[in-house]
Amino acid sequence: AQTIHQWPVAEIKAVGSPLSLGCTIKGKSSPNLYWYWQATGGTLQQLFYSITVGQVESVVQLNLSASRPKDDQFILSTEKLLLSHSGFYLCAWSPGWGGGEQYFGPGTRLTVL
Amino acid sequence: QQKVQQSPESLTVSEGAMASLNCTFSDGTSNNFRWYRQHSAKGLEVLVSIFSDGEKEEGRFTAHLNRANLHVSLHIREPQPSDSAVYLCAVSGTGANTGKLTFGHGTILRVHP
């Protein structure tokens, strides 16, 4: 069975500090990977997706970047956090592009002060 | 660009009574439509995915899709207090954007014992 793990569970950071959020998928080779963001009271938005190692496409510009250093790992980061980055970050995977189901991780709650 | 609207914003039902949630979208050429559930800022749980006009049932959850009316609904049979959560409608993109999900704002469902 496939499992998806996100870390950390929650983070409180200062404005201007760097950030790195991680996501790993076990039990599935070559998954498509996605990062989503949900501002408090806002709509869930897809930020990035990756079809293969080393390749990441940006969907929404939020002064964040993403990388896929390994087949089962997806990293979301920024060098300087903004207050507007606060929210809930979800990683998801799907077996293929297109109509395949997307399965979500437990999420990371980020508070920027 | 796909726009997804959900109604009502919140819904309170008694345990055992049918709960009906609505979702309208702007582009009926999307490949698939999904309903997810989110408990208290946790990860998303997929409930039903529907690809063709008509009805699809997954346990107590039934989705109805009508592309001509740009409408997909979710009906929850015999809801329990544990079904209290935020219900999210998601619509996939088209063509090269099939893996891009656009979410609605969500419907908060409360089920009273």
C-alpha cells in the first residue's frame, strides 16, 4: 500500500526566515507529485506539480519554489517567508497524469509571524 | 480558467437525514469531477470521482453529474456525526492541464445526533 508522509506537522516561523517543507511517498514508483496551499478561510490551490525527478512545473506564483530531488520526494521552499505564506500545505500524488485519482497527505500547518 | 462554486456554504442536518451538496463549474469539458472530505484542517479523503453524466455511488455517497447544466452534486445517505467535515468539490483541467484540480470553497457540513 502507498503511504504519503509530510513534515513537519506544523511550523511557526518569522517573516523573512527560510522555509523547507517535505513530502515523501512510499510504495509507488514514479508518481506524479503535487503541492497545494490553503490560506485560512481560503480555497485550496495547486502550486506545483512534478511528473518526474528533477522536473517541476509552477502553477501559481507565490514566491515559493519546489524541487524533486528523488523519485519519492517533493520539497517546497523559500528563502524569505512572507506573512501571506501562512496556511495549510498539502502534498498529493497520483499514479499518472490525466484523470488519475490524487491522494493527499496529512498536511503541514504554517504560521508566519 | 475553470471556476468552481459550491453551495450552500454550510449545512446542518440531523443524523439519518439525507444531506445534499451542490457544485457548479464554468467549463463542462473537464475530464473528471471529484468530491473530497476534509476533517479539521487535515488531509483530504476522496469520496467519489465521476467522469460521465449520470450517477455514481460509493457506499453512502452518491455523485450526480450534469455537464450540460455545469453541475455536480453529492448526496450523503444516512449521515452520521462523524461525517461532520468540510466537503470540497474539485474539477480537473482539460488537455495538458488534466492533472490540475480546481477546488471550490467548500461546504461545511454539521450532522447533529
